[in-house]
Amino acid sequence: MAEYIEREEALNELCMRSEATFSLTGKPILDVNYVEAIKAVPAADVRPVVRAKWSCKRTNEHDGDWYCTACNKELTIYMGNREDRYAFCPYCGALMENGNG
């Protein structure tokens, strides 16, 4: 699985760990190649993971109306367990904690 980091935090860590010489202003002078290499890496298009659960509005747990606890939109699921069929909410994309996601 890919890992994502904040570019600014990576640059700050590089400043802290580098054996750089300091300018008259007290800021470290880094090797420009390292800084430019970090800045040149393209940003990933990521978003936070939203987690939710299916909540039942009927007593029959295998057929009936369920709603997503993230967006509160209702979904009717027939023939089978909701966890087997919907690991994500089809409306908001939330990952269902009690699903197979």
C-alpha cells in the first residue's frame, strides 16, 4: 500500500537532520538538490477515509432498508447480508466498518 506524507513536513525533517551550515540569519543552508528533489515529486490526489456502518431500519436483517451512518442515505438491500454486498456506501463512498472493506 502506498504511503503519503506532507511535503512541508518532509522539508522540515530534512532541515532538522541535515548537517548543514548555517547562514547569518540562523537558517540552515541545505543542498539544493535534496530540496528540489522533494519539491519535484508530484502531489498525490488523496482524501481522508470516511468510515461508517450500516444501520437497520427494520427487524429483518437480511432484507430491508438500511442507512449509512455517514450520509444517512437509505439503501434497500435484498437477498443476502449487507456486508457481503456493500463494503462501501454507494452514495458517499464511506468504508463500512462492519463490511468487507
